[in-house]
Amino acid sequence: MTSSSDSDLFRQKIQSARRITVLTGAGISTESGISDYRSKGGLWDKFQPVTIQEFIEDEAMRKEYWRRKKEMYAQIKDALPNAGHLALAKLEERGHLTGLITQNIDGLHRRAGSTKMIELHGTNREVICLSCEKIDSFDTVYGRLLEGDEAPLCMDCGGLLKPNTISFGQALNPDHLNQAINWARDCDLFIAVGSTLIVEPAASLPAIARRSGACLAIINQTDTPFSKTADFNFSVKIGEFLKNLID
């Protein structure tokens, strides 16, 4: 349970902080109807991930990858930001936010109005050609998938199209990762929201913030490796909690 006194102290901390960095994971989007794919029974529990090497070299694996992405996009394409996404966008509007780092690929922070942000694992709302590097909306291939195109190719150069997300075996964008590390180092309050904090390199960001002297707050419905040592730890319904804090 979360006491009102803890919430009040945390609200005061948010109000007094000059540089807030936020990290979000899948837990912030479940209230928008998007599955936590790493939870028990989720996508990663049911299927072996397709690596970037398999995607490029094996047509059967490429088709399987697209089949899963088509299923995922059907869930996220009409999803709307919930109170948690909107509250964090409001935090940015008020000038308290150094930056928002998300592990999510659903695009909901952007739809909520967040601009000072990094989508660390990319976005499932775009596709990229691995040859000419042209980026388009996922909608440009979604119709083709529904019509039976099992592994769409680039209409411009014929290269392999891929959702603009980071696949297993694929390196993160180094500029994005460096910016995320800098935001963690430079903040005086680091808030981790809806993340299990076990997937690297995002899982190391709270520790980087703590070593730099930042206050650490965890908002998640299950325990994380940092739950016992964080300055604030809240096991709550995320959207309502953030809305009440920031409003």
C-alpha cells in the first residue's frame, strides 16, 4: 500500500526538483490496452525472438517476424495515450523534465505530446528500408500485410523493409543511448515508471542516476531490483497515480 504521506513527500520532491529524468517501460501502456509482451503469457513467453541476422538471412523467419508484427500493430494502431502518458507530457510542458526515455515501441508518449524523449528501442509505428534507409509510417505496409504480402519489400529500391524497432542482436542507436546516459547523470530526480528494470542497457540507468546523487523513485506494480533501495517506491495503478501527482 502507498501512504498519503509518501505521496505528498514525492509530490513535493517533483515540485522542488530542477532536472527530472523519466524512464518508462511496458507497464505504463497496459492501461491503454497494450499487452506487456514480456510478462507471463505475453509474446516473448510464447515465441522465440527472431534475431536481426535471422530476419536478413532466412525468408521463413522474416515472414514469421512480420506475422507477429502484424498482430502487434493491430493492437497498438488505435490505442490512445492514457492518464500516465498525458501526465508526463504535462510535466514536460511545465519545464521540469530533462528528458523522457522509453523502452516502449508503441508510440504513445509521442501521441500524448512528449517531444523531449528518446524511444530507446525504436517505434513500431514506422518501417525502415534496410537498403536505402527510407522511413515510412507502418500504415504504408499494414494494408499489404492484410492483403497477404508476408514480407513486404521497399517500393523504391526493392530492399528489405523492417519495422523501425531494435531487434535482438541489433545495436541500439549510439546517439540515443549516450543521450539517455547523459540525462541519467545530469538529473536530480530519476523516476522509473512501469519498467521491470531487468532489460539492459535501460536497467543500468537508475544506478547511473544514483551514483550521480539523484533521488530515485520507482513506480511499478511488481518489485524491481531497485525497489528496496529506492528513495520512493510505489506499487500503484500508474495512470491515476501520475495524474494525481502532476495535476
